[in-house]
Amino acid sequence: MPLLHLLKKIREVLKLLKRVIHPPPTVAVIPLSGVIGSFGPRRRGLSLESLAPVIARAFKVGGLKAVALAINSPGGSPVQSALIQKRIRALAEEKKVPVFAFAEDVAASGGYWLALAGDEVYADENSIVGSIGVISAGFGFPDAIRRLGIERRVHTAGEKKSFHDPFQDEKPEDVARLRALQDEIHENFRDFVRTRRAGKLNAPETELFTGEFWTGRRAVALGLIDGLGDLRTVMRARYGEKVRFRVFRQERSLVGSLLRGQQEWPEHALAALDERLWWSRYGL
């Protein structure tokens, strides 16, 4: 009996040594879920500030074979989209580690921008992918403010300092300025898609860059993504059944969130509405 027990212990030690000397391949998973950008001073979506530590930790994992991005985002700030993907690409090239992107429910607009940080991009056949465009939405209240008898007073130093005031009638020159800004950002987006999907796009730009979005299956045909599949299945097929997944998420303070939720609920309600509008664009 003692001999059998000793042999069992020896086998366990040998297995442990084998894992230490020849560890199973590891894939670091970074969930990128939510709207990109800020929704007020105390409520943030995906931003480089919040994600930089997460991304850094993911690329420091021992035995790292790849980094997988699990994306579920309807878009948001083009600046934060660009900054996040640049940080991922910089570390991928520095560490010589491949990056795989996986669209879940939606990777549209800025969400698709994030997906292009991947060397390969995958989606479910029913995922929403694309929306390569720029949008600006808001409200105007000039008639309401007049009916209430409220006088709007705005004083500026600089003739173009006031822009697109929601309490004044829309000005053609403001619309033209906004459109020029959107066109410039849109062109930057198009250039990025051309670069990251070079040689893979299977449709004319007049179809791809209209802001339209498609299902994952159609996105494969258009060359916007590389294939259909989920993160776990694709990574196991690439690195074997014993591949380990380590998930790196943004840290959130539950107590702080609860306190802020009680003290600043009007701000959070408006932020939640804004966020809801982003998702609703894609029927979600």
C-alpha cells in the first residue's frame, strides 16, 4: 500500500513537472464589450485609458501563443477606436504574437475598427458586421424654447465658436462644417480598412463604404472578415484541445458604481439612453 501511494505521488509530480517544462499553449482573451468612448465624467465605455492596463497584462502571459479579442460593440468614438487598436497592434508586433478578433452579436462601425486589430477576423454567421461610416445624431429645440418664452443668449469671441446650437435654427454653414469633418473621418476609416484588408476585399468600395452592415456570412463573402467561427472552437482547432484561455477584463469597483448610481442617477439615465441608441441602430 505505501509503495502504491508513493508511485501515485511520483506520477503526480511528473505530470506537474511536465506542465512546468512543457506548458500547454495559452491564449489571452480580451473582451471588448460596449460602446466606445465616454458617456459623462463618471461613466465610460471602452477607452484606451481603461483598457491599456488590460491589454498590457494580456501580452505578458507566459507561454502566450495568441491574443483573442471578443468583440461586442456597436461603435462609438473613432478616436478611441483608433487608439485601442493601435495599442493592440503595437504590442502584437513588439511581442511577435498573432491577434485574432471574434465578433459576437455586433462588430459595427467603431466595433469593426477594433476587429481590424486582428490578423484574422471571425464572426458568427448571424453577427452584425460592417457599418463603415460616420454618424452624428442629436436634437433641436428652437420651437420649444420660443414657446416657453425663453431667450437664448450666446456670446462668442470668434465668429465660428458657436456651432450647431440645439436651441437655435440649424444653419446651412454648420451642417457643411459637420459634413466636412465626417468626410475626413470617414476617409481615415476607409484607408484603415483598405490597409488591414488589403487583397481580401471582394466588393467595390461603393458598396463597402456606405455605412451598410451585414451578417457574418455575408461579411465573409465581401472579404470584410476571414471566416465563420467562435473563439473557443477556432482557437482549439489552431492550438489544440489542451489550449488554455486566460481572460483579462476591465476592473470595475462595485461599491463605487453603486454609490454613484444612487447619487447621480439622472446622469446615468441619460448615459444609458445614449448607449441604448447606439445598440438600437442594429436592431439590438
